[in-house]
Amino acid sequence: MTMRAIKIIVEKHNDGYVAYPLGIKGVVVGEGDSYEDALADVKSAIHSHIEIFGQEVLEEEFTSPRSFCGGS
């Protein structure tokens, strides 16, 4: 499997963190009590999603080495 950088958005909410990738077809979400937990959860979800549905779920125009952390 070819490795690609995927943008992941991590949002801070009152009850924890939610993370989701950009540029992947389908619904992939991670959550956790900390930023690190949410990031690890979404990375695991991305890996499983690609393993199940194949590389075609990756959308070329969204692959990027950058990341963004949004919060309130």
C-alpha cells in the first residue's frame, strides 16, 4: 500500500475531541478524551476504511502533508 499524507481535522468539544479526515470517500470519524486519543482513533479508522474499501476511497486533490487543529 502506498503511503499518503491525509489532512485530519481535530475539534475540541465540551465532552472531548472529534477527529475526521478530509479527502476520503465515506464516513470516517475518531473520538477521544484527549487530542492524542482522537488522533489515534481516527488514524486507526482511516487504516481500516482503506483496508476494507481500497485505495480508491482516497481523493487525490485533498492529499497533503499539512494538518489543522481547530478548537473552541
